[in-house]
Amino acid sequence: MTGHTTARQRLTAELLDALRTDGGVRVVTGEPGCGRTTFLDHAARLFRAGPVRHLRADQAHELDDTLRTATAAGPVLLCVDDAHLWDAPARATLARTAARIRGTGVRAALLVTVPDHRPVAPELADLPVLRLGPLTPADAALLVRDAADEAVDPAVREELITAAEGNPALLLALVRSLSPAQLSGRRALPPSLVTGEVLAEVAGDRLPDDPGGLPLTTAAAARATGEEDADDELVLRACPSAIDEPLPDLLTRGEGRLRFRSALMLRAVYATAPPGHRRAAHLALAEAATEPDGLLPLLHRSWATTGPAPAVAASLTWAVTDPACTAPPALRRRALTRAADLTPDGAERARRHLAAAQQALLAGHTADALRLLEQARGRSAPAPVRGGAELLRGAVLLADGPVEDARESFLLAADLLPPPAAAGATLAAADAAWSAGDPTGCLSALAPTRTPPTLPLAEACVRVPRSGTPTASGAPAARTGAAAPRTASTPPTSPPPNGTMPTNPVPDGDPSRDHRDGLRAVLLARFDLAAAPLRRVVDNGLRGSDPDHLLRSAAAALMLGDVTSARRAGARALAAARTSGSAALEPRALEYLAYAELRAGRHQLARTHAEEGLRTAARAAQRNTTAHHHAVLALAASIEGEADLVAEHAEAALRTARRHGLAQAATLAHWAAARADLGAGRPREAAQRLGPLVLPGARRGHFAVWMLAVPCFVEATASAGRPQHAAAVVESFALWAACGADPQAPSQLLRCRALLAAPDTADELYRRALDRHDDTAGDFERARTELLYGKWLRRRRRLREARTRLEEARLGFERCGARLWAQQAAAELRAGGAAPAAAPAASPGAGDLARLTPQQLRIARYVAEGATNREVALSLSVSTRTVDYHLRNVFATLGLRSRVELVRLVEQEEKTGARL
């Protein structure tokens, strides 16, 4: 196995670093086929401090001598593979050696591997454990590439990676099971990739001799729910003979649940059992259920059925669609897929595949959704079913694919669907055009005939970000449409031929239609006509608990500049999505919350939401949503002055934005990088980055976002001595500020005018800008105005006034964590002959940690709690390389040499009341 070395080598390097400082012993475990032996080989190759000894069971009696002679010359790495195969006395000797290494500080490291599908031997049970998780998709792709003799079709590769669930041995077995024609995509894949034969090959002799009884019943119960465990009482009622028997080693029990120790063994036990035994297990579970007519018992009965069964399929479909059904989307998807399998009628089978795909998407199982959609899009399916499949495919692409392709799918859906559903498809097409930065396409989709409308106010259209109003602190609103748009009851009202909006466009009561007409009015810069329908969207969404309606409400609130309602709707949408198990909506709800917090000037809260959003978007396979979360994190980091994080998140956003045509995310990422330059005192570089975004031309940024960067561009050009380059865009910004949708814009406009004004008028403009800041929240923007005004005063030798403004700027930047900006203000104070006011006294013992940046503090806290660099990276949604960089700086700043010293320092300062 050579293709999955990258991530494992990083993990191995971190492990070896930790072993040198915290006792030197790890039990490396994982399910069968996870690559424990390969991991041990990597460790042996990477260990440079001294010799490496690979030990067998018959060498256990030599351990003491080996350790003594090796450590006399230097550190040694002892490697023991498959220690569970050693006899008890040999394992006891191994345990004593481990205790000696841990307890006496012997210069040695010990790595022991054991599988986790059975209990760890008691002699090794108390040793520190490192569990090898599944391969990352990237490393799995490398393994497929190395294992195949010829190029593998990308779609086939994705199918293999999904089926293997990160298990290297299973992935290799799947590659070997396919012919070259199948791997290259020239021949269709088999209906089921993971067969009993393939799983038996990977599991080997680890499978029980009798696959029936409690293991098979537990596996059947878990298969029905799609979970990793099963209800203990239900399984024992279905398998009463196991009540008085000891629990098999493959299983573990806790909190009323039975689970397999290894997910691979669960799959293997079920797949290798005889079909008749599997059907008997499902029937027993159905009869043991306390609610025999519930969805789960029906699903078990369906697996006890062979051949077409229309009545069983109808019962399953009815149970899923019953309003009283509280099953999560993943279980609904399984039931509807099984119902489709049992349905002989082609049209009805396509409908059930489509319904199953919708539930799969809500559950965050994008690959499953796409496979089910392919079965619902056939030519034999009725037009409404094919239209529904295109609608759902567009939703998948909007979250995880080229947005232009998503727009075409939505428009095709609109042609196939009846009028009410077609209206929802066109609204989604507008959302896709918005993400692509295509205002004409957006308006075309919103028009009832979908013909390209005139844009009498096209220049003003640039002011509206992604279905919401921008903010000077760094964020547009979130999406215009829904991931799976709901249908409207009536088509939108036609606009007059001249492109203006009717005075009373929509009656009350239709949120989808209100949203469409409000958005169109915004695009046409008719904010006077947009307010009423958008306010109805906000109010209607907040009256209910539907997460889709709440997200639409949040988008409308951001267009209105109502940040309070946007945060409320986003928070409620997040709670509703989590309660209903709608994994696909969680990342989007977090995106709305992150943008709303940035709008409110709370960039650290925005950062928290975006970090969680990255994790949920990755689980739901939503790369486009991930790109927007990276853009938020880049914007937040540009305020905090963490240039390396800005660069990392901006590049991550741009990678997806370039591939999928996300013009808005790309513009935000470039703006974040430019603002980081400005904060670091590099105005010329900032102006060079921002010029293409804000000046007219083919490279201008997203039509709804570039206006956000204008205040930064004006500041950068003025500071670089080129104010004449910014005059034209200030007048465009004045049009935006006059709309009244962004409370920060008027004060920003006055600041921009002051930067470009003659000395006799600049003073008054700065004062007026500060007065306008009093009407809005957000320390960062006010502090920027104070800083620029203080610089202006100092250069005119009005030192006393300058000191007051610069000190206010420094304190404002410190309150919002803008470290580099605060340093700019302090440098200006020193240049004016005044030292900055002393910072508030730190708690006793806080002197060292107070010298760290916010990100360094976060990393120091995680490391002090025992996290590896990889675990810290996952928690903070950054790369391991970034964690390595910050940790080196932490050690250098604090004068530390190891993690152990860092742990001691943190513990000491926590005891004395220091705050991380």
C-alpha cells in the first residue's frame, strides 16, 4: 500500500515528535485492513534519532537487554506488529517494558499494533492508544492510482472510494475485482461493488465460524437504520437464544446499544451470511418490534421479501410520507430505495428513486443522491419526474459543482415541470447565476419568460451581494435560493416592458414569489419596491420552523440590512436542520450565521460559525459551500492580522471558486488578501490586488461584491500616494451608500471622501464620518476611521488631537482583536512623540501567554490538552502545516523546547488565573 502515505506520514511524524516528549509508548490500532503494518513501516523509516528494532514474540525475553544496549548509545524505536498474536507471558513482558519506558524516562519509543475488532489484551489495555482512522479521499485517490495498471475513470474512482469507506485493504480488493474496461469506464460497474466475496477476502479468518445468531441479528438491525449500533433490547428479543450467552468478541455493549468493534466486520458478517439467514434475521427483528406498523419493522419485512412486491413497496412509501413520521432523512432514503427496488412499474419506480434521492441529499449523502437520480432521469420516466431529477441535480451542483451547470439543470427542470414547480426552478437558476456573477442571467431567470431583460440600472446592480446587502466589515449575505427549492404556488408577475417594477407587484402570502420579486427589484436597484415583499419573506419565515423557509428569511433580512432578523433566522434554521437530521442544510445555515455576524462586526463569532461550517460542509460533500466558509475565515483573519491564515483560507476558497465558477467567493478571497496587505502596512500591494476587482474592466469582481472592497481600495491608493485612481469608484460607492441598505456605508463614504479631499475640507469630512459611526455598531470600521484621521492630524502637526484619535483607534482595534491594525496605531503614536497608553494589567502569570496571537493561543490551548497537530488542524479547519508553523512560533516566543514544557506553562498560568 503505497498510495496513502502522505497523510499517514504526517501523522507518523507528529506521533514520533510526541513520543520524544511524553513517555514514548503507543498502541496503534484500527479495523482489519486499515494499514497498521504499513504505518509501522513508515514510522521505522522516519525515525532518525537512533536504531530501530522489529521484535517477534520469541524475542520477548530479550527486551530488557535490547533496551539497555540500545539506549546506551542513543534513542531506540521498538516496533511490535500484531502483538495480539503473542502469548500472555510475552505480552506481560512487553507491558513491563512499556511501563519502564513511560515511568523512568528511558530514551526509547515503543510502537505496538493490535486490531480493534476484538478487545485489547488485558496486559496492554492501560497503554496510550492511537487509532488509525479511514483514509482521506485524497489519499484514497492516490492509492487507487497506484494500484491500477491503467488510468481509472474519475467517476469510477469516486464510486470505489465511496464504497471502501476509507479502508485501504478493501479499496485495493475492489480495484482488483474490476476489469480494465470497468476501471476505465468503458463497461458498466456491477450492481454492487462490495460483495460478500470481496469482504470475506479482506476480513479473512477474522470472520466467526457461525455468521448467524447475535452478530448477524445485530448487523441486520444496524443495516436497517444505517447506524453503527443497534438497540440492545430489540436485538435480544429477536435473538432470545443469546440472552444467557457471553457477548461475542466482535461486539461491545454500552448505554443500551450493541455495536461491532469494527465497521468492516459489521459489513462482512452481514454480506457473507447465507441469504436465507439474513431474511430470517430481518423477519425476527420485524416481529420483535414494539410498533409492528412502524417504518423500521416494514423495512425489515421488505428485506425478508424476494422478488417484486408492490404492496410492500406501497406500505413503505406510505410510512415515509405519513405526516406523523419522524424518521431522519437517511432512514427515509433507505426505505424509499427499498420500495423502488420492489416496484415493478417503471414510472412509479422512478418517482420513488427521485424521492429517495431527495432524502439522500437532505442527509448529506451526495454520492447516493446522484446515483439515485441517474435511475430517475431515464427517458421512460414521466416528464415531471425527469424535471424533478434535474431540479435535484441542479441543487447538488449548486452546492458541489460548476454553478453554470447547475443553472442549466434548473432551467431544464423549469421546462419539464408544471408551472408552480417551474417557478421554484427558475428561482434556483437565479441563485446559480448569482453565484457565477452573471446579473443578466440572474434577471433572465427571474423573468417569467426567461428572456434577457434590459438593465437600465446595471451600474447600480453591482451593489447587492449574494442575495443580501454588503457590509464594510467584510461580508455579503448568503444564497438567494434553497438547496432543493420549494415550489411556488403561482408564477411571478410580469414586469412592464421598460424593465421597471410594478407598484404593487405581489399580494401577501407567497414567500417564494415575494422573494423572487424582491430580489428582482434589488437587482434593478429599485429598493423602494423591494422592501415590502422582502419584509414579508422575513416575517413569514420567522413564523414557522421549516429550515428552508428560515434560510430564505435570513437571505431576505440581509438584503434589507436587518442583521438582527438574519441572525435569528439563521440560528433557528440551524437548530431546525439539526433537529430534523437535514445535514445538507447545516452548512448553509452556518454560512448565513457567519455572514450575519460579520455584518454585525462580530468577526470572531463569524469565525466560529465558519469553522463549524467547514466541518459540516465537508461531511455533506458541499465544496462550494466550503469555499464560502473559507472566504469568511479569510476575511476574519484579515481583521485579526494573521497573514498566513488569510493566505491559506483565501487559496482554499479560490481553488474551488476557479474550478466551479464561484465568482463571488473568488472576489471575497481576493479582497481578504488585499485587506491583510493593508493591515500589514503594505498599501501599494493592497491597491494592486484591489484595482482589478473594483475598476471597470473584464477582470472586475463579482457584480454584487466588488463595491465592498471600495473603501479598502480608496485607503490603499491614498496611502500609496495615488488617490487619483480612486475618484471614479467613490462616486459609484456614493450611489450604493444612498440606497440605505447598509448602515456602515454612509460613514465609509465620508471617510473615502476625506481621504481624497483637499486639506480645508478633509477635517470636516473625518468628523462627520465619526459622527455617522456613532449610529452603527462595529469597533473595526470606527477604529479605521480614527486611525486615518489620526494619521492626517499628525502629518499636519496637530499632535494633541492626533494622539487622542490614534489612542481611540488602538483601543478599538484591540477590542476586536485586530492586532496588526493596533500596531499601526501604536506606531503612529510613537511617531508623534507619545507612547501608547499602557494596556490593562494582565492577571498574575499571564505575561507569557499574553504575548501570543489569538490563533497561537488557540493552538497552545489544544496542544496543552493533549491534541496532536493533526487534531488541532481538524478542530480549527486549517492545514497541519499551518499548525506546525504556529506551534514553532509559540515555542520561539515563549522560549520553550517541547510540548511538555508548554503543558506545564499553561497549567501554571491557569492555576494563577491566567486566561487563554
